[in-house]
Amino acid sequence: MELDLSPLWLSLKVAGTATVATFFMGIFAAYRMLGDRGRWRSLLEGILISPLILPPTVVGFLLLLLFGKNGPLGQLMESFDFTIIFTWYAGVVAAIVVSFPLMYKTALGAFEQIDSSLLHVARTLGASERRIFWQILLPLAMPGLVAGVTLAFARALGEFGATLMLAGNIPGETQTMPMAIYFAVEAGDMGLAWLWAIAIMAISLSGLMVVNLWQQHYEEKRQRSDGGLLEANEPVNRGGKRTEPARLGQWINPPLSNTATGLFVTIEKQLANFKLDIAFTALPETLGILGGSGSGKSMTLRCIAGVETPTKGRIVLNGRTLFDAGKRINLPSHKRHVSLVFQNYALFPHMTVAQNIAFGLQRLPKTLRRQRVSQQLASVQLQGLGDRYPHQLSGGQQQRVALARALATEPEALLLDEPFSALDTHLRSQMEQQLMETLSTYPGITLFVTHNLEEAYRLCGMLMVMSGGSAIAYGSKHQIFEHPKTVRVAQLTGCKNFSRVVVQGSGFVEATDWGITLQVLEAIPDRLTDIGIRAHQISIMPAPDSDNTYPCWLAATSETPHRMTLFLKFNTAPTDAQDYHVQAEVFKEKWHAIKDQPFPWAVQLDPARLILMVD
């Protein structure tokens, strides 16, 4: 008797058609659910994956109610003289429904594995959501999507219960291989049942093996591309001569300006741990935003870039309103002319260096685009590396590519979110020099977020200090560091020595925590509460007749490669290492000169260096 192969061809037709439909439906649903944190997400996701947990016969019964003669869709199709019940179309519908959850969950997982900063930075580079989907999200998620397609196809190929309920078992028309197995067993034809079972297993396992081999080959190809690469190509300082980076070329598009030049920010946003409530103005210069972790520095940049949306307030850049809660204005990131450089640089891993830099230049003609890319590569000393991928670069090179990419679009504002945090000390110093040189020719506004005091002082002319979501100080770096008005500002700018004070008279205060009376030169504020002095401004063994000089004993020391921190107590010897009043920092040469001197030492708190603060 000749073998009827119709179950094989019918199964492949049904499963193939269902997989194609499931691919697009699953990706669409996953994309729509990506980032959705609404109250109905759990309910909606439960509905989407319910065919995965419900018995197939229940799924088939529900489909029959929907597509049957008395069902809403069944009646609608009947008005067009069409029905899918007991046709191969019904098998496709059943296969789509039961395989969809696998495609959806796999696609969602693949999308969620992609670093969200890649999507955010693409938006700040002017990319639309459609372009981000096709050029960033889809290519990076492709390995996961291929796996999802394979699983969905295998599930559609093996569907039985729902198909039987909706399509029935009509040989040559709706009898797929799973149903052929079932009815062959019922008829006692175990050989035929084994044949179809082996066919299903062979097709499904072959697909899985092909996908696994492809993913393995993909990973090996990437690892091979890492071999034999330069570890670094950083500018080197030798013989007192620094390699000078090339300057940026002329800016083609000057910053837009309608009524005023500058960035004006007044925003509020309620967060989990604190409330961001910030107001400041930045002019075309480098403004450093200094503060501890969780102070709201990065969130401020994200709100300006349009990555996050404030609850209240306004953001105006060069006369253009980027955000106004009252007027319901909220320009998307790609229309703000603002570039954001993330801590991890957020380079697109599937694009070359040149493609990364050119990503925001799609509106330029190809010739001008290539010129701009070459210009930016030269400006950051990466000539000849345009064909490399980000994983083939050192950390310093990646940082420079991110900076070049951000500047290539000629933004009105450049937002740098701790760009040196991932670099070691040596590379950090080199990148600081590179950034200073680059920013010297940048005509726009730069906001530089950092928690590194020395970094902020070297790179920024103006500083804003943040704490608990608010700005607690704003001014020139000299003003902020030399004359902090509050203890918190002094702490955030590196001061370690504080004492409560009581005013004793004109020009004198008692430092109650230190047990000494001090002469001060600065005018005493009305609500003076604290006095402080920086550790490196304490003098040990000054001239005998110096003002504010007191006997001190050493409680403990702490060593760094070049300096010593001395923990000192005034007037009496300490009882243990924790019994001290102030910390003093001295170079090791000074330490070697004084360490063998008998106690008490003479220690001066210079009246001109004392910091007067209020709560």
C-alpha cells in the first residue's frame, strides 16, 4: 500500500504559515510590551501567554466558540460566505495561538537583554523609533529571535488538541502528523505511528541543532575577531611632549537661538528614594555637576535629554522649549539637539566605529557624512580604526568614540554622565587632557556629571553641587571649593574637618568639638554654626609665633603612595586611634622630616584658610 505523505506536507504548510504569522505577531507584541510598566501589564501578559498553560483542548474549545457557526467571528465570516472550521486554515489558526506565547516570550526576553542605554543614546542622536527598531533593536535581538522562531515552529508542528477541536481530522485536508499518529495508534498501526513520530522529532530537533550551530558559529566568529588587536592606542606623554589631538573642524550648524542663549532648567520628578527638585541656568561653557551617589545628577541629565520625563517644570535650550509640563510640551529625544554620553559609552556593538559615529548623520549627503566621520576620527586620534567594532577597542578608545559620536551631530548641549568612571587612573588622566582639548573648540553648553572632586576642578569653570535631589550650591569652582557656605557642600567638595562653634567676639570663635579658640579673618555670618578646614591646609611645625597654633599629638596614620594622612588631637595625648580631632595631609617628604620629632607637635590652623558655615 502506497504511503500517504499528505500529513507531512500539510504539517509543514500549516506550521510554516503559522510560524511566519507568529514571528511578526510575537515581535510586535513584545515590542509593545517592552518597557511597559502600567497597571494592566500583568493582566495583558497573562492573556498573551495563556495558551501556553491552558490544556490544548480548552484552547481548541475557546477557538471553536470564537470561530464556530454561532461565534462572533464565525458569523462575520459567514456573511462573506466563508468559514475556516474543518479546513487547513483552522489548523493554521490553532497553531498560531498555541505557538505565539513561545515567540512572544522569547522575543521579549531578547529585547529586554539589550542595554536600554543603547536605545536612549540612539534617540539623542536623532533616530526615530522606527529607525531604532530596525537598526538597533532587531539586529541585536536576532539570535534570540531565531531561537524563538525555531521553538514556535516546533510547537506549531506538534500541535494536536486545539487543531482537532477546530479543524478536525480530515485525511488530505486537515490531518497533520500529530493526528496521523493518534489515529494510527487507534487503528493499531504502530509502524505508521512510529514513522510520523520520528518525522516530527527529526524535523524539530534538526531545527534546534541548526540554530545552536549557528549561534555557536556566531559567537566563535566574534571571539576570533578579538584576536591580535591593539590593546590601546592612547596618546603617550614622553620626554615632556604630549601628543596633541587634532582640533575639531568648523561647526556647520551653529546652535539655534530664538530669544536667549543658554540652558534653563526648572524641574521636579518624584523618584523611589527622593524627589528631584532642581533649578539652574547653564551658559555655553562647561558646568560641572558634583554630588554623591543618588543625589540626582544622572537623572537631571536624563530629563534634559528626554530619556526621562519630569513631573513638573520647564526645560528651555537656546530659546526652544524642550519640556513644559504646564503647556504639555515634551519634545522627543531625537528633536532636542542634545547629545548624552553614558557611563558605559553605549556604543552599538554590531556597528563599526565609523558606523557608530555616522549614526546621527543620516540626514547629511554621503560625501559630507564621510567627511564628518573622518573629521571626528582625527579629532580623537582614532584614524585608521573606523572599520573596527567596539569590542575590538580599549576602554579609552571606546570613550573617545562615544565622545566623537556625540559631537558629530553638533548638538546644542553635550551631557557627559561620568564619562571616565570605567577607566583606570592612567587612562583617566589622558582622557581628561583629550576632553579639555575637544571642549575648548565646542561652542555649545556642556554639563559634566562627576563625583570626583579633582576631576571637576580641572575640567569645569562653574560647579553645581547636588544633594538629595536639589542644588545646594552654584558658582565658580574657586568660590565653591574655597568658600562653601554649608557643611554638606564642604563635605561634597572634600573637606574632612568640622567643629561646632560659638562666637566669642569680634574675629574669634570657639571650636567646641576641638576644644580650642580660633581667630578668623573672614566676616562672621549671623547664623554661624560650624567651622572647618581642609586636611592639606593644616600646617605642622609652623613658625612659633603663628596665629591659631596649638600643641597636638598623633593618634594614627594612613598612607597613600604619595601622601600621609595624620589623625591629630589638640592639647592632650589620645587614648586610642579613634581619639582625634582633625585630619592633616602631608607629602611623604614632610612626614619623614617630622615623624621622629617629640610630642607635642605645633600645629597651625591658618586664619585665612578657615571655612565658616551655616546649617
